[in-house]
Amino acid sequence: MIIYMMRKFVSGCVRNLSRYRSLSASQSRYLSSTSVLDFPSSASSTMASAPPSKSSAPVTVENINPKVVKCEYAVRGEIVTVAQKLQQELQAKPGSHPFDEILYCNIGNPQSLGQQPITFFREVLALCDHPAILDRSETQGLFSADAIERAWQVLDQIPGRATGAYSHSQGIQGLRDAIAAGIEARDGFPADPNDIFLTDGASPAVHMMMQLLTRSENDGILCPIPQYPLYSASIALHGGTLVPYYLDETTGWGLETSELKKQLEAAKSKGITVRALVVINPGNPTGQVLSDENQRDIVEFCKQEGLVLLADEVYQENVYVPEKKFHSFKKISRTMGYGEGDISLVSFQSVSKGYYGECGKRGGYMEVTGFGADVREQIYKVASVNLCSNISGQILASLVMNPPKVGDESYESYSAERDGILSSLARRAKTLEDAFNQLEGVTCNKAEGAMYLFPRISLPQKAIKAAEVANTAPDAFYCKRLLNATGIVFVPGSGFGQVPGTWHFRSTILPQEDKIPAVVLRLTEFHKGFMDEFRD
Amino acid sequence: MIIYMMRKFVSGCVRNLSRYRSLSASQSRYLSSTSVLDFPSSASSTMASAPPSKSSAPVTVENINPKVVKCEYAVRGEIVTVAQKLQQELQAKPGSHPFDEILYCNIGNPQSLGQQPITFFREVLALCDHPAILDRSETQGLFSADAIERAWQVLDQIPGRATGAYSHSQGIQGLRDAIAAGIEARDGFPADPNDIFLTDGASPAVHMMMQLLTRSENDGILCPIPQYPLYSASIALHGGTLVPYYLDETTGWGLETSELKKQLEAAKSKGITVRALVVINPGNPTGQVLSDENQRDIVEFCKQEGLVLLADEVYQENVYVPEKKFHSFKKISRTMGYGEGDISLVSFQSVSKGYYGECGKRGGYMEVTGFGADVREQIYKVASVNLCSNISGQILASLVMNPPKVGDESYESYSAERDGILSSLARRAKTLEDAFNQLEGVTCNKAEGAMYLFPRISLPQKAIKAAEVANTAPDAFYCKRLLNATGIVFVPGSGFGQVPGTWHFRSTILPQEDKIPAVVLRLTEFHKGFMDEFRD
């Protein structure tokens, strides 16, 4: 039974939650190791201990691609599966649990929690989906004039106005022009539409770059710890090695180039060729916004070391503190005088984040600069195998980079919607940050940006022992207890990586404001009870 | 210069077009080899001869993932790049070429050539994009009543009616229920919504299965030759081996299990573990529709040999001859009495094909049956890393599997649109088929289904020699000449694979009917001139 459970955990999403007790390699990772070059690779060997599937089936977990088995993705992992089960039970039998709803704080999915879409964007999308109504008089009454005008503009950029056709594999030329114009307006430096690759959200763009850069397990990618697990998952799927660098929690999740240098050298000494550096700014799961100076250091480091800078900038519109401002890495590098020939830089953007939070539309792009024409041709080829990204997502990406401007009919309502969402997010971030800091043994850095808080929790030894008995990581033990007691879904820190021996959880700031008091109240009560139960 | 060109071709999309002359390994493939286990792999070794990129750039074609370099995708390859250039020249300088427009017959992209979307589908999509108008009185005048009703139904299936939220990673449960109901109605056998994985078009689903099944180059996938190059590209990207089986042109692109058996044994003798068989039905690029008997043989073969049957059924609604009918492989296997435990079967479907041709929406699904729960969990995990497919595509997939029914307000206009498209496609297929068969040295099988014809062309020795001098494959030479003379874009057979020493091209049947006479006339004139020029 224990072996079966091991296999189940190992083959499921949140494998690492279970490795704490059973697997000495993983144990050392949680407790003491600082050399975590093997971060994503320790799972594979454990598969040998799994019992075989029924032998008649040609495909079993034992004979599929081990890179798939190795890959982990905690954001939709075991804890979410449990939450969904609880939700079904609540629906089938109200009152069956000590809470009346599940409060999903596990994923940056704002509209699933009641955030309303930006009206202007949806008007344009609807009109582009059914252009036959553009000329009808009823349409004037239903849609704003500038949405109608924008829809015509978008359609005119699409050959044959065919929103149902595959586009150019990088995306529709006219929409890329609009996005490049938006980037120029943001940065004050030129952007080339031919550098834009539109993708179904940012995830496929990250996969494309990992696929391009990874030849074998000897190729490494420097990733922050904690990190958004898309990176570890993608590196595992493409057979590379995650080279971790630690963000410094004591300086508000600071990113020190001395740490980058140290980890790069450690990787080199193990025969790893480090190809790229991933930076997530604003941070996920950590919520910090990098300073210009820090960004300049990072650019300089990548230039000196010949690394591709993979800049996850999907939270560029989510900054909540007046003292910080988002600057793209392209802007920073151009400000330093570095151009196309000096640094290879990829910036990822998504329509899923920002104030709009249009996760279901799967729009996004990457801006690819500083690569030779022959390498770009290879990226284009891989994009072309999948033909193109979805056209609604492409249109939306062009809209978020070029929202209504002062003087447009929709400007006032648009900016009211945008500011309402952003100011509410800032309030929610502050309320949750304060609440976390009130909890015994919990410290939480400031939420400067993005959609998350990543508080640190000092768990009593008795709780750590209990987790061990339950065959789970201590932070996962805490999160599962919390879920079962309150319906609140946090993701354990072990899903993102953390300094060994420390424990965290990630909470989004996304529940609607009227739900926040309930989150705080239920969490605070639970935490007190938990600490009372396990206090050493 | 020649080396540069070689590198350019080798690193571009249609590498194989150039290998004819320069590369002996490839040459043997075109001319004499029948053992093509190395089908997609012959390019890699040639990369060594390419000159290095400027050494200062950290990323060069020489140090990226060789699997990416190896991958080829002819449908959007070099010939299309040339066509786009010609189109730009025509726009900039009308009259600069001996034709006034480019006639794209290279890709199954109906709406790019003027096919109009199905009104009902677009009405529902527009309403789901902007549900705020559902209650407005003007909406009644603009949209059909059943589209409004369907939009409400769809929205009620989405938690919180949030079309802007990430969904379950397999797709929205209620939409999967609807798709499963559509499959049941089609097949007369039960379908389980939990077997459905919604994807951004069929391509990502194919990639997921290739990724799952491929551990190393010693894992093989049986693919038809000719094949849709997504398969060779995906196998190359995931590092597996394409094991070819040849369709028999003389029996209307028949699929003989004796050939499957022969190629399977040949692969085994080379140490290849064959994991799966790809069948494309209706065929791409070949347009044939398999008989029930043939399908039963294929199912039996997969069961006996323990192969996963990967059934590309995206053209299931595109059948043009009364004597043939589409049957899904799931229906066939269930009719034979084989259930979940007997055969591992994946069926791919897409909203890009059918009569609706909604390529830009990137909707599709795979129905995954006959895998253990643990393997299914792995497939789910990989899907979850990318969060979900786009919601508009998900909605559309549910609509195409459940179009308006008799009695619905839209039924009459819907079925008129559908039948108009399908009967026109049948006429276009017949006209082109007849035209091809009129050309000297050209034979063309019947277009029973899908969207393509794949005529065989006997090229004079003098043309083959001229192609050799031009450093290109003979069929690519013909297609380039055709493009430059007429603006017609066909894809050379070498992009799909063909029996060595034979030459083909693929033409879609998709130009609108009023363009077909021009295609026939221009092609016929060109062909006569070409044959006159090169007749031995």
C-alpha cells in the first residue's frame, strides 16, 4: 500500500510532496542540500521502485518517456485535485464540510474568482468573431463606437478579414505592428514587428525557448528559487538541467548577481553548460519588483557570461507600490547602450495577467532580440509546425498593448475598470500581507507586484514529525490541513522550491474583496488551532 | 556560396528540397532506398558542414538542440516563403509578374481563400465573448434565437460563466460532456467525457502523444508515406524514429497490413521498438477514405502487435463520394467487440477542418481510450503544465460536434451553409482531379475525402537533370517553376515522402469555385510549356 501510494505520488503532479519521507535524495533536498543542480531530476530513479502496471497494456508508466514522468507542476497538483473533490462533495451534500465554499488561492486566474473582463476588449473580440453584424444598425446601440472602429481596424489587418484562417506562424503582421508600437510606447526604444512571435499564452513560448536551447542534460538553465514551476516542468520535459539561484528572502526576495555567479561556477564545475538565465519580474511566486540597478547588473552578467536572458515579464502591469515601477529588460539593456548584437534577450508577455486577467483566451507573445537570422529561422520553423496561435488571443494581445486612449469614447469607462481592478488588487495584497504577518511564526515580504504572496512559516518540530508520519512535506501537510479545515487552497512552497529547511506557501491575492475577510478570519483561526495542536 | 546555400536550406524548413543534389545520404533516399528508417534523421549530420555563425553570439545553429534543426515542415516551407515574397512584389508593383494574384493551394486553410464561416457558430462565439449583451433587446434582432439559447447553455457549463478563466486542463467539463454526446451520436457507442482532452487544434495533441511515447531514437512510430509532415516534424522534435509504411498508389492509396507487418519487422530487426501506428483517415495528403474492412485489419494489427493506434480523423466530415463513409476507429474497434482493455486508441479531431474550416480558432480534442489510469494521469499532468486550451476553441469544438438540429431556428440556414460548402468542395475536387489527369505524364487518384489531391508526375530526365543543376528535388523544381510562372502554390511531394524515384505534388481543393477555372487554365498552359521545354 505504501509502495502503491509512493507510485501514485511519484507519477502524479506533486511528486515532491511525498518524497520528503520516503526518498533520501529528496530528503536531503528539503533539509540540508545547497547543491540542487539535480533539482528536477531526482524523481526518475524512484520510478524503478514502482510496481508495474498490468502487463497487457502496451503503454505503462514504466515504458513512457521518463522526462514526462519526471516533470512536476504543483500549481495544478494534488492539493487542487483534493479541493475539486471537496467542492463536488459540497455541491452534492451541502454542509458536509466545515465551510460552504472552496476559496481558490492557488492559481493566478482572476476571472474564475469573479473579476469581470474589460468591456472594451470583449466588445472588440465579439465583433471580430462575428463581423457580419458590424454594419447592422442594432450594433451601434450595443457596442461602443471606438470598439466598432477598432474591430474594423483589426479586420483590415487580417488578409481577407478572415478571422477563421490560420495566420502567419508568428501572428498576423498588422497585429504584430500594433504590439511593436505598444512596446515602443512603453520602453521609448524601437521594437521590430518581426521580433514578435504570438503564442497561445506565454507557456508555449517558454517551451519553445527551452526546446531550442536544450541539447541534453548537460545544458543548464539558471532559474530563481522559488520559481514558477512552468520553468522546472519545461526544463524537465526537454531533458535539460535546472541550475538554481536563490532569491534572498531577507532583502525582499532580492536577486544578487554574486549568487548568480556562484551558481554558474558550481554548474560549470559539474560539466553543465549554462545557456540562459530566467528572471521573473515582477516575481512569481515572490511578488517583488526589481530595481533598475539590479536589472542592469543582471543584463551585464548575461552579457559577460554569454547567457540568453529569458525575461518573464507577464506581470508588467501588476505593480502595487508607488516606489517601484516596471522596466522591461529590453529598455534597461538599450539604456545601457546594448543593442541587437550585444545581448540575446527574450521577453515573455501574456494576456492572462495584467489587470485584464484574460487567462481563458490564451494570448501572449515573446519578443525575440539578439539572435542571428539563422537561429530565428529555426524558431520560426518550430512555430510553423503548430501553424499559428489562436486569432482571438492574437487580437487581444494587440489590444492590451494598445488600450483605449484619452479622447476615445471608451477611455473613461475603460480606465475606471482598469484602475478599479488594480487598486483593489493593491488593497487585497496589503490586507493579506498584514494578515500573514499577524500569524504566529509567519513572516511575509511586501507584495510589490504580480498576484502572489509567498509567506514563510516556521513550523513546530511536532508538525514536521506529523508530516513525516503522513508521508508528506511539512508545508504540504500544513496546506492540506488548511484546505480540509477551511476550504482555502494555497500551494505549498515545496512546489516552487525554497531554501532547504524553510517552509512557505503561495497565496494569490485574487479572491474578490468581499471574500478577503473570510479568508483572513478562517486562516487566522485555523493557524491558531494548528499551532496550539503542534506547539513544541 | 554553395556551402552557405546548403546551410541555409538545411537550416530552413524545406531542407530536403536541397539535399537532392548535394547530399549523398539524401540522394539515396530520393533515388533508390527503400529502407527509410532514417527518414527524418539524415539532415543532422550535414549540419557539421555548415559554417559557424558569428562566434560572439551565444546561440548559433551549431549549438542549439539538433532535434530542432532536424525537424522539417514543408507545408509552410521555402515555397511558401517565395510565394509571400511574390505577393509583396505584386502589391508593391502590380504587373511585375505574369499573374495578378497568388493562388495558395499549399495549405488546408479554407477561410484564407474566401470560405465564409458558419453563421451559427460565430453567433455563439461572439455572444460568449461578450455575454453582457445577452440580455439586451437589440441582441434579439442581431442574433438567432437558438444561438442566444446555446450561448446561455455554454455559459451555464462554465464555472462562474467566466469565459476569461483558465478551465480544467482537459477542457470545461460541460463542453466535454457535449463532445462525448456528439461522439456517441456519431458512433453508436458510449463515449466518456473524461477521455476527452481539448487542445489548441489537433497539433498540440499529436505532440503530447509523441512526447509521451518517445524515450529515445530507439522508439519508433509507424507513419504512412506520404504523410502529413506534422508527424515527421513531431517525431523529430521528440527524438524518436519515423518508421514508414507506404500507401499503395495503384490501389487508390490503399493501406495494406502486409506492408505494416513488413515495416514493423524491418524496424524490429534494427533494434527499434515500435510504439504506435499513425493512420490518417480521410487521408492527407492522399485524400482516400479507408474501407471498414481495411480499418478492421488495422485494429487487429495494432491489437496483435501491442501498438497504440493514433487515428488522425480531422477530416471526418470531408467525404465527397457516395460510395464511401467515414467510420471512426473507435466505432470499428467497438464493433469488433474490443473495449477499453483491448486496444489503446487516440482519435484526433480539429475545428480547423470539416466543412467549417475554422483554422484560426485553434480548437480540437483528442479522445484517449485504452490507457491505464496512471498513464492518463501523466497525460493530464503534461496538459496541466500549459494550463488549458483557449476557451473559444473549446466552445467551438463542442458546437461542431453538436450543430443545430432539425427544428432549431438556425437549422435551415445552417444546413444550407454546410451543404453548400461540402457540395462545392466535391465539385472542386472532381474538376481538379480531372484536370490533373488531363496533363501529360500526370495521374491522379480520386479525391474521396479530406481537402487534397496528390497527383503523380512523371518528369522527363532532362527536367530531373535541370533540377540537379538547380540543387533542388525534381518535384520542388517543378513547383517553383509553376509558382514563378502562374502564382499557383503547390507543395512538392518530397515534403510528404513518396516512393523513391516517384514525384508528386499536393494541391488543396480549396480555391473558391470562381477561381478554379483559372487554376486549371494556368496549370495546363504551364505544364504544356514545361513538358515541351524538358521533353527528352
